[in-house]
Amino acid sequence: MAERTLADQLGGPLPEGIEALPEEHRQDLAAALRDARHQQANALAHAGEEALKYVPALLRGAVRKAVGL
């Protein structure tokens, strides 16, 4: 799988200041953004699983399916 560029990740053209950076620095920013989004996704998934502890056991499967966990 090809890694998405910074512009792809941001969904549009880069701001002028970012565009002026050397390619190596833009790649570093893209990697940092990718890593931050992965960490955020993991944290959200963990929070979702923790929240399910407050749902009665018999309903957890249905709730998990309904919210996409």
C-alpha cells in the first residue's frame, strides 16, 4: 500500500509555508500526521470498548454492531 502524501492526508493543497519546506520535511510531517491519526484511532477504539463495560452484557453485541466496533 502506497503511503499517502501530506496533501492527500489533509484533503487539499498545502499552505504556502508548508509547500516551501523541503520534500524530506514534508514527508516527516506526513509520517507524524499518519502516526497521530493511528494513535487517535487506537485511543477511540479503546474508549469505545471501555464504554461498553457500562452496557449490560446481553446487549453488548448489538451495541457493538450498531456503533461499528
